Amino acid sequence: MTNSKSTEEHSYVDSDDDCISFTTTDHEPSSAREEERDEVKEIQKLSQKDTRRVQLWRLAATCCLLVTALAITYTTYRFLKREETNNFETAFEQFSRTVGAAAVAQQQDFRDGIEAMTDFVSTYVRGTNQTWPYIYVSEWEVYARDFTHQAHAELTCFFPKVYPELRHEYIDWSNEHVQSWMWESHMIRSGSFERLKDVSGNKSLNRFISRAVGPGKFEPDINRTDYYFPAWHYHPPPVTYGFNNWDLPSVPDYENILPGLHKLKNETLCTRVRTHVAVPTAISVEEHAKMHSTLRDSNLKNPHTFCFHPIHRDATYTDSEIVGIIGSAFAWDVSLLDLLPSNVKGIHAVLTNDCGQTYTYDIQGGDAIFIGDGDFHEEEFDDHKVVVPLNLHTHADFTATEGHCQYSMHVYPSREFQAAYDSNTPETFAIVVAVTFVVVALVFFMYDTFVQMRNTNLIMKAARTNAIVTSLFPENMRDRLAEEAEQAQAAKKKKGGNLKEFIDDRGENNSKFTFTTKPLADLYLDTTVLYADITGFTAWSSVREPTQVFQLLETIYQEFDIIAKKRRVYKVETVGDCYVAVCGIPNPVKDHAVVMARFARDILGKMHTSTRQLEIMLGPDTADLRLRIGMHSGPVTAGVLRGSMQRFQLFGDTVNVCGRIEASGAPGRIHCSKETADLLKRAGKESWLEQRRNQIQAKGKGLMTTYWVNLKGEHGTGSVVSGSDDTEGELGATRTYRYGTRIPGMSEKMYRLIDWNVEMLLQIMKQIVAQRAATGSPADSTKKRRPTLFEEFGSGLTPLEEVVEIVALPEFDAKSGRKLDPEKMEIPSDVVSQLHDFVSMIATMYNNNPFHGFEHASHVVMSVIKLMSRIIAPRDLDSTTSAALHDHTYGITSDPLTQLACAFSALIHDVDHVGVSNAQLVKEGVPIAAKYKNRSVAEQNSLDLSWDLLMSPEYNLLREFLFPTETQLNRFRQLVVNSVMATDIVDKDLKALRNGRWDKAFKEGDSADYVEKNHRDDVNRKATIVIEHIIQASDISHTMQHWHVYRQWNQKLFEELYVAYLHGRLEKSPETFWYRGEFGFFDFYIIPLTRKLKECGVFGVSSDECLNYALNNRAEWEAKGEDVVKEMMQVCVKTYGTKEHNLNKRPAKFPRGTFSESAAPTRSPQDAAPVEIEV
């Protein structure tokens, strides 16, 4: 009916418009046309002055645009050109500095090395009591080879100083020993005598000190009257004995340098550039080529220099007699290799000395190409020359001393280098800017043309409209209408122009315009309203971070919105965790009740699957959330309530009744009113309905008959979602597990808990990887770390004996301040797989206890992670540096490995727990109690079992990844030991240790005895306390959370003790002491613990939150506790029976042979006394 009516209305309007058009076109009086023409002329006359003003501004804008285009184009070109020049000069300055620094460093290394070599020889001679010049350096090849390699030299030679009167005696001594050192050196160098031409030496031994008379030619030198410097030890060793005993001063270049060595005492002096005379005598051509294998061009003619340094009789006294010389040769291209990136080419290095020699190198990335003798740099870059002095010295007369060559290096750019910084960018940008201005000008002129056309049309339309309005309304009314329209438009612009003013406006400024029109509201007769509320949401959200709460709601509501759009359902709003929708608005829907029922079925199923998927990210109990849906059909008033924060809303009795229907429903079911059920029956969907047995009492309605909606037979599903996870069901049968594979017999819920724990541990492990990447710490799990003695054999102590007062955490590392996104870090798949297997095995090691099971451990993990995330700096912390935050949070926030140890401890702390206290285990005399000396039996057993599992070979990759060093493994172990042992709150020795440590850490201002002098110990002591308090608070976190959470876990613990009572492992039924025991537990442990959390000063508002929940739960328990105990007892009797019925069902005394103790204290009479509880 509505659609046809709309069609009729549109038809009517169309025909009416046609009629108007026909009348105004064919039958318009000439007076009306004349009036319109007069209006046009009048408007044109009024706008004539503005038109001339616009034309003048158009001309001015054109001129300004042209001048601006030219100026910006030229400026852009000049600016970019200058930037290129600056980049070229900056780059050359940087690279030339690199080349110069490398050359200086090479010279410094060489001179330091040769000086060290001379000191070594002098010290060696004194240490072996040898007499100069009869010196034999045993294993010379080893020492000289190390020096030659470190100094990047090619040849090293030892020349002892021989006076003429000792010549004959020295010749005989050297011929006697030359074979020995030559053989030794060749064997050390190559392991054979293949390079030695005459092994026996009979043919080639030098019977004299020779002097050089030409290349490779020597003759006896018997005429010197001052001294000889015969060649003795070589590296590499020569291929013939004949190369020994040639006299160094017999070579003119070398002879000229000797006076300078005697004068300057302790300086290294270099000769002119020479070819390498040691090739092939000491070094083969192939060996020399290998030394220069990284060069693109290398030959014997490349510049080599020989340098010499004196050997003093006393190495510690440079004025002592010079008794020998160490000479060494090196190639200049060594200092020019691998200096620049591969894409940097064309740096010219000109080597020059004051002996008149010049050589040029072309540095091409990592290569240094020898161009030739002479200066071949490009003269146009003379003004860019960088001079690098290479004559390193300490003696004041070094420069003035003659006989040696002083070197320097001149570095120049080249056209090739400059070309890398020349581009077409300035020209390109200049052209782009010019073209942009041309395009802007064209657009401007086109825009101006269209504006003129538009203005012409507006004038015509305004004239026509003005003529019509004038003919319909008197002049004063027309002005008022125009004024009101202008005011409304101005108010609209003001409202939309500033968001803050719009929010703060509250509707005062625009109400007089808003309410002059008819309200936007309509009555819809045929609709179905739906309310969908998430049951358990309040308790669930009380233990989550705000971001997690919004992640849940956003994910679920987005899925609902998609379904709503598909089902033609209109989403009205969300109020907290309640989703409100309606079908039949704004467009009528004939079968609105059927559509809404199917929508309810869809969102019910989507809620079921989504919560299970989200549980991996949001933690335990997420999958326990259920939708409670209510539906009611009837008329509603819908519209926009104008004013501040206006939105589309529903009003009427239908909406109110729907809310009451939803509130009286059941989780996981669809509840509807009789009105909705009648509509479903008329649509043939009676099979969907199940009448509720009892009528409900609705406010204002009295008793109401309602129905459950079960969409059986549609797509193979029903509308009831079971709350059990013990069986897989249809969803579980097709579930894809995030990590690892299935373990037979494990429930769906257990799998989700395992996946969530793995995900939480992985997030912390990614933080570890990010920190290692920032600090450069070892992290490669592929590197095989040798197993520690602890890993192979254990510590030899019980865990309780390993507890320490202070756990040392790492000191602050400034590199850790680098921010790397942990989410971008990758963890090897093998490590992830082993982690999942480990968590799965831990899950199987938990017994199926009502309280102390794997689900409880997961809750403790969640609480630990939440408390660690709340460790923050206080508001009054002046410094915002990472170091200050590190110390204030005692290093916990700076060390992800510590956080991992806390989460790991929470995961394993109740492994193998059997549901009875330590006192009961000791009383029963179980073997494990004797092993641990009747102290903290369960805690130590849990830790040992879990640690043995972690140390097993199956998890070697996981261990190597987490603990690359033994220090990290030991610190992790210590943190786990202290944390798990902290869950035993009854042991008096542990209690005394904690109390004494607390006094030292947090009461130091009360007494001088507590003043801590060592800052690091003080920080680590507080860190240890905070870590132990985190796990203690987390282990009983249900008492510091919403009443429903506390009630749920209180029921589980009550059931566990009741089962122990049935099996004879608890003297009294828990109902006899439970109500009063809770007061002692709150007053002597929980509330003091929450106050200690506050005194720690690092938990922010979380400590207040815990304290408030604890106080509220105590008050609630005082009011309802006795009734709650009765209800819990009824459940236990119904589920487990009475003790009389279970006498024949009592299990063996030691069901598994190993036992564990709860981290949370049990409420047995002997444990409930205040003196046994740590305060």
C-alpha cells in the first residue's frame, strides 16, 4: 500500500509539474514576460559595479600569476641547481675525509706495528741472553707474519748492526745458523722445503757480507769502516741462501736513510717509491698477485715503499745504542681498498713525496686503480683539493732531517664523480612549475568563464523567481522569508564549521531555527524490535584492558552490522553491551518477524564462533560470553529528536516490552513475545516456536506468555547455543587450530586456552627479539650454544634452597631506547612449534581439579600480564627519559625476559596439583614430601616437573632461542624459582625473608638501619618484591575482581575442598568453616596484599582497583556469604554426593605419585589462622 501510494504521489506531482510547465510556456501573459525582463535589467544594473570590479581584479590576478610563475620558476631552478652543487661538495668532503682517514690510519698502523716489532726483537734478545750481532730469533716466521699481516705489509726483514772488526766472526756464525732459521721458517710457512732451491745450502751459502752492484747482483763488501747492516731474518723466507748477508747500506737509497735513523733515534723513515725487489727472491709473482687480488689492476710496478725503524739495545730507552734495523715494504694501494660504496666512483688520490715522485690512483667504489706515474687529476677541480699529510712523527727534527722521503696524499673529485650529482632535476622542476602555472592559468580562465555563465544563469533564475515570489507574496513578506532563510543558512554554517562549538552548543543557538519546522517523526505500525545483550560482559570486562573490551565489542558488532545489512534489518543503536535493531523501518517489510527471527539466529551463531576465535587474543572466559536475545512486535514511533547529539530513535510501548522480554530471557536463546509468535505462526513458522512453561512478570504488563524461538531445520542449525566445550560439536569438528596439532581427548576449551597462552608468550618473545635487535644482543637460534652444566645435570639444590633475597636484573642499556615494533619481529616456525608443544604438555600435566587446573593457571597468566602492563611511571616523575623510567619501574619494563619469566611462572605454578594443601601431603607422608624436606612440597614439585620438561631435548631450539647465553638462562631460572616459591604464603622462613626484604626496600626512611647504600641492590630488591607480589596477587586475582568472577572461582575452590573431604583428605566439610574463613582470608591476606601493591608505587590505578574490588567483595560476602555457602553445598551434594555415598569410591592414597600445592591458600581450619598468613 505504501509503495503504491508513493507511486501515486509521484505521478500526481509529475502531472502537476507538466501542467505548470504548459501554463507558463504557452499561456504566460505578456505583462509577466515584460515584468521578468524588467527584473533582469534591474538585477544587471545592480551588479554592474561589481562586474567592473571583478574585471579589474581579473586583470590584476592574471598579471600577478604571470610574474609569480616567472619568479618561482627561476627561483626553483637556481635553488635546485645550488642544492646539487652543495650535495656534490658535501659528498666529496665526506668521501675525501674517508680516504684521508684510511690512509693516515694505515700509516699509523704500519708505524705502530714496526715499532712494536723492533721492541719485540730487543726484548727477545735480552730475554734469551744473546749477544749482538749474533742474534737468532726462534720462530721468526710466526712473529714477522703476524706483524706483516696486521700492518698490511708485504715483506719484513731484520738487519743486525755489525762493526767491521766483527765481520769475519759474524760471517762464520751466520753461515752456521742460516740453514737452521731458513728451514724453520719454510716449515712454519708451508710445511715443506719446496720453495727452497738448495736445501743443503752447500752451493749458495754466502761466505761474505755483500753489497748490491745491480738488480740481483752482489759482490763482497770488505771496505766499509763504519758498520754493516747485513740482511738476516726475512718474512717471507727467501728461496735461496744467497739472499742473506747483503748489506743494507750498499743500496744508495737505504744508505742515505741510515744517518736519519741514528739521529732521530725512534722514528720510522721511508725511502723513495721502488719496485718490489723481493719478487721473486722472497715472494713469488703468484704470491704477490694474490696479495693484490682485490684490485682490478695490479702488477709489480705499482708504488711500493720501504720503511725502516731502529732496534735499540734497550727497548725502554730510546737513547740507547742502535743495534739493528727492522725494514718492511708495503703497497700504497692497501689503504685505498673498500673505502667507498660501490656506486661512488671517480675519486682521484694523488700520492706525492718530497723526493720528487708523484703517483695517481682512481678510486672506484671498493677498488683502487693505479693510473700511473705523475699527477693525472683534472685541473678544473684544483680548488677542491684536500691535502692529507702522511709523515707521521714525534721528533721535532723529523721534517728537517734529510735522507728520507716524506709523503702526502692529495684527494680530488673528477668529472665522473660530479656527474653522479648532476641531473635534469632543476630543469625538470622548472618546467613542471612553469607548466603548472600555465595549467593553473588555463583553469583560472576556464573557471572565470564558467562563473560568468553561471552568474548569467543565476541572474535569469533570480529574476524569474523574484517575479513569481512578488506575484505570490507582498513585498514585506518576501523580505522576511529571505531574511529567515539567510539566518537559517548562517546558523547551519556556524553549526557545521566548528565541531567543538557544535558539541558544546547544546542546541541553544540554533533551536529557534530548528523548531520552526515540523518535527521529523513517523509512526510505523508493523515492526519487530530486537534487544541482544551480552551476558557475563560486566564481569568479563572487569578483568580486561579497555582496548580488549572495545576489541570484543567492535568485532562482534561489526559482524552483526554485516548480517543486519544482509537481512534488511536496521541497526538503531548500541547501549553498552546491548545491541538494538528493528525490522520494518524505514522501509516496510511484510514478513518482519520472520526476518528478525533469522537475524537473531544468525547473530547468535556469529557470537558463538566469534568469541571462540577472539579467546585466543582476549584470554580465558571469552568463549563463555553469550547473547540473550529478546524480540517483540508492534507499532513504534521513530524519528530524529532534534537538538544536541541528535540521532534516530525509537519510542513506544513496543520498545519497553522488548527490553523486558530480553531481560527475562536466557543466555544463548531467543526469547519472543506472544505478538511476535503470532506473526511467526501466520507466516507458517510455528515449528520454530516453543512456549515457555512459566509466564514472566513484566513491569506494567503483569504476567506475559512468551516463547522460545528455535529455528530448527534451517541450514542444519538451531538457535540454541550450548555453553559446554567438552564436546567438539559441529563447530569443533571443522576447527582449524592456530598452532600445532590436536591431542586426543582434549576439549575445545582446553585448546583455546593453550592457543591463548602461546599467543601471550609469543608477544613477550617478540619484545625480546625487538630488544635484541635494538641492542645488538645475541639472538640467532641457529647458533649452537654449548649446553650448560645446569641444563645437563641440574643445580643440585632444591628450588627452595635456590631462593635468593635479591634477583639481579640487567642494568639500563641506552640502546634499548630505540623503538622497534615487536609485531614486525619474526620468530622461527620451529621455535613456535616447540613452544606450542611445551604449553600443551604443561596443560596435560595439570590434574582435572575444579580449581587448581589449567584454566586457573591461564587466569593467573592473564592477571600477571595485565599487572605488568600497568607498571607505569608516576605523574610526578619529572624526567621522561628511558633511564629514569627504567629505575622507577625497577628495570621490569626494560627487560622482556623478566616479563616472560613472570608469565612462565604463572603458567607452571600449579602443575600436578591434587587438590590438597602442603600440610595434608606432609601428614600423609607422601614420598615427595620427604624429598623436599616437608617444606613447600607442591610448589617445588611443580617447578621441578615443569623445568625438567623445558630442559628436555625436545625443546632445545626453544631454549637456544630464549637463552642465547648462560647468564640469561641462569637469570630466568632464578626469577622462576623466586616467583613460584612466592606462591607458598604459609612457609615461615620464606615469610621472614620477604618481610625483611620489604622493610629494607620500602621502610628505609623509618630507621637508619634500613638505609641502602648500594643503589643497584636497592633497585633489584624492589624489583624482586614487585615480581613476587605480581604473582601472589594474580594467584588470588579472582578475589580482587568483579563479584561474579569472585563467586565463580570461590565455587570451584569450595568444590575442590569438598572432594578432598569426601576422599578423607580434609578433616571437616568446607561448609563448617568457609563463611568465617573468608573474612580471615580477606582481612589478613587479600586486603593487606592490595595495600602493598599500592605502596610499591608502580601499578598506577590498578592497585586502587584491586583494593576497591576486594573491599566490595568482602562487604558482599558479609551480606550474602551464608546463603552462598548453602548454595555451593547444594551444588556439591548434587554433583559429588555425600561422604557416606562415596566411602566405596575413595581413590588410592597417592593417585599419581607426585603432588602439587595451590598458590592460593586453602581455607582449611589449620591454614585460616591469621598467624599463618603473610601480612
